[in-house]
Amino acid sequence: MNFGKALEEMQNRKSEITFDDKVKLLLNSKSDTENKVRIIEELAELQKEIAKDLRNHLTPETRVIDTKNILEEFADVVIELHMLKEIYNISDSELDKAINEKMEKNMERLNLYK
């Protein structure tokens, strides 16, 4: 199905569109290269907001926590990571397994199991 037809079909059933459908629609609107660049940009934007927060910690008297911008960038990154999962054809079970394995390595490395 081409992008135009897919878009029209989804617009006709807007209330029924799943999150995964939206991710695929976003992916199909650009090339893999453009999508990967967008993912990198969104990661950088979250990094920038966290850096701003860290800078604010250096001057506590003027510190203002801007959770709105951090939350917005965090949401963008989560969406982009779902897109990345699709680009590389990573299943939920593969990702869950990798996350659990990584978490176990972190727990062991930090000697958090007593």
C-alpha cells in the first residue's frame, strides 16, 4: 500500500488508529536515513534539556525545574525509539529480553544483589 492511500485510510478511521499504526505512518512519511537523523535529533534535544537542568543545579538560588520541556522531549524520544525498533525489525520479546539481560548486568556490576 502506498503512503497516500495508507494516510487516507487512517484519516478515515482516525479514532481506531493504534499507536503502532501511527509509528508506521510516521516511518513511511520519510526514508530510513531521514528517520534515523530525526531520531538522533530528538535524542540530542532531550540531552540538551537535561544539560539545562544540570546547569540550573549549579546556581540553586535561580534553579527552576522545567519538567514540561523535559517531559515533552522524553515523550519524543520514546516515540522515536519505537520507530527505531520498527526500522531494525526488533520484536517486543527481543527488546524485553535485551532489557532484562542489561538490567541484570547492571545490578551485578553495581553489586546490588546481596
